[in-house]
Amino acid sequence: MSLPPLVEPAAELTVDEVRRYSRHLIIPDVGMTGQKRLKNAKVLVVGAGGLGSPALLYLAAAGVGTLGIIDFDVVDESNLQRQIIHGQSDVGRPKAESARDSILEINPLVNVVVHDVRLDNDNVMEIFSQYDLIVDGTDNFATRYMVNDACVLLGKPYVWGSIYRFDGQASVFWAEYGPCYRCLYPEPPPPGMVPSCAEGGVLGVLCASIGSIQVNEAIKLLTGIGEPLAGRLMIYDALEMTYRTVKVRKDPECAVCGKNPTITELIDYDAFCGAVSDEAAEAVVGSTISAKDLSAMLDRGDNVYLVDVREPNEYEIVSIPGATLIPKGEFLNGSALEKMPQDKQIVLHCKSGARSAEVLAVLKNAGFSDAVHVGGGVLAQRPVDGDGVDGGYRQQVAAALVQDRAHVHERLQPGAETAAGPPGALGDGADPSEPRCVQVEDPVGLAVADRPQHDRLGPYRSGHGSIKLYLVKL
């Protein structure tokens, strides 16, 4: 759907501006009025990293009058593979300052505002209020939910992008005209289930592919041309060189933009996303297994010592057969270390993976170098049609990753169906190579699949109660 222009046009363009933007001015849909709107626009890019780099450069080149940059990090040499706004001479410099200098080299007519701070609950509302549009280039779930909630509460639109290895996604979230990020992803994935780019890698050029799409959407929103991605999710597979879009409906029960919102102010996003300490985040790299991996280990009779680090009352409600209960507190005070066997591999799990990650850090420091933890915990282990705890928990990102048709049918609830999905969903079901929709009530069990990452297509929420449609490659 077409949306009204986000900003009013500036009074005029100078001779220098007419000369610089001449290729825009001869496009009928942009023209003089559209370019004046860009000149009058104030856009904030959150993050001067992989996505922020191409976004900032192209927004500047397009003639956006005021560009804000928020990033508290410094340039590292490993950034240069994809963060093209920085150069070798910028290593060790604040990213926001490095990005500012590159922008001014591209277009000295742009007013660049540097926010060399960490975006948090204390400053996000004040900073966002200064801009017409937000472009989200963040790489962690806590900040993504904070950006979304702040934009909804302020009534501002934002352009979202996400990248991992060979996959990219992009959309426009504007609660006034469509869904927000929480409508698509009501809950964050369990800690450890979705690796960061630092852990799993990312194709450098993928940043340019998704970042340029974000700029394209920003220009459309600012000038009021075309049909933005509001209410649609764009999915890009660089290996197969395919672009697909799926419709995303506004969730009337959304916690922040629904009819009766339960989130009316900013919350503790680290707690909401199950954030772990730096030590735990470092410990889980290369030492995280899936619930499917654990099942295979137990089926083979591997020499493992499975430890449940939850509390006794949680263990009584639901537990993994064969697990030994040793609460997290006993590891933190050191009393549990003497119980750890030296002749078995220690496998840790909890409810969602957060507590087991913290315990894993303790064990690594104590010399148990081969210890691992289960990403997703009990929630990932529970079958689709089980009656365990958190029956309403909605797994996202990893839940849509499935290996093959046999696995999908094996994990579906009795009576659930595979179908082409509603109008606008991916594929028509005729071509076996086309993605289809798997319709389930509570698809947590799908998260245990082990599959190539490039087969990920992501979830598609239908908006009809608890029903969710997951796009999978069958």
C-alpha cells in the first residue's frame, strides 16, 4: 500500500544541489519535490556496522539533509570485510566519527549528527524524537526490541534489516499503518539458539544487499513514492539468488501495538531477551548443542553427564529423562564442582539456555574444557504436542529451520496440515522446490532440527489467534 510522504519539502534546492542530484531530479516519481523532501528529512541510523555502513553512504549520497549516527563501538580490523564506511586508517577510532568523515567525503552538504553513546532506555526516546525516520542496523535482539518499542511509543516508522551468513531479511515497521516487529516476532529466541555474525559469520556483500534495500525503503517513505515494505517481509537468499516477500498482518493481540497493549513504556530488554554475561557469551561459542544433538547423544549411549541447572520446583514440572538436578546456585558458590565427573562429557541445560550458559562459563574456568550446553533448554526439547511448561511460548527464528519434508511431518501435531498457505504466502504449492507453509499451533518442537543455515526462510505470523505459519523449504 502507498503511504503519505513522511516529511514536507524544503523551500528550495541550491544550484550545487541541483547539479549534484540531477539524476534524481529527472526521475518523474522523485523530481524536484521529492528531492526537497529528502533535503528536509532527518534520518537516524542505529549502528555504523555491516548494515549501517552502506545505509549511511547511500542516504548521504541521496541527499538526506540530516543524518544521525549512533554507535559507541570502535573500528576493528575484522569489521573491514563488510563495514565499508571504515578504512584501514580508521582502526581503533570510534565508528561514529569514522562514519561521519566518510559521509562528509561523499556529500559535504549533509548535516551529520554523531551520537557516540550506547543506545539504552535512558536515551532512546530523547534521541529518536529528533528524527523523522529510524533505520535499524543493530545486531542483537535486546536492542531490536527496544528500537521497536520506542518507535511504536513515539509513533515513528523504522526500516529494519537482518543478516546472517547468506540470508537477509528486511521490512518496514510503522504501527500506524501496519504491524510492528513484535507482531512478527512476539518473543526473542532462547539465548544461544541464534548465533551472532561474530559466531556464525556473514558474507560481506550481503550487508550491501540488505542495507541498500533499507535505503530504498527509507527514500520511499520520506518522499511518499512506491509501495513500502510495511506489512511485508522481504527474504533474500544469496546462495540461490532469490528474493521473496510474505505478507505480515498486524497482530491485534500484540503486546505493544495491539488493541489492548500491555507494554506502555520501555522495559528491561536484557531480561526480556535472556541476556547473559560476557563470560557466558564467550563460553557458549563452539560449545552449544541443539536439543536434537542431545537426543542423538543419548540415543547412541554417549558417555555424557547431563545436568539440569534449574530449580527443584521446575524439575518436578518437566525434565529431560536421565538428567541430574544441580541448581545453578551450587555452581556459582563452587559446591557443585566436586560432583562433576572427570571421565564424562558434561552437558548442561536449563529452561531456555540462559542459566546453563552462565554455568558453562563456571565449568570452563574450572578446567572442564569439553563441557557444552543445550541452546534453548527444555523449551527446545519439548515436542510439539507435549503438555509441558510454557505451552504458549512462541519460538521464532530457529523454529522455522527444518531439514526436510519427512522431519516436518514427523514433528507436526496430529491433524495439522501442510498447505500453500493464504493468499500472499510464498509459493503456490505446485512446485516441490517452492517453499510452503506449515500450519501448527505451537511449533516449539521444530526448533530442534539440524539443517543448513541457508534453508532458513523465517516465520510468517498469520495474525489469527495462536496460529502461526512457518515458511519452510519442503
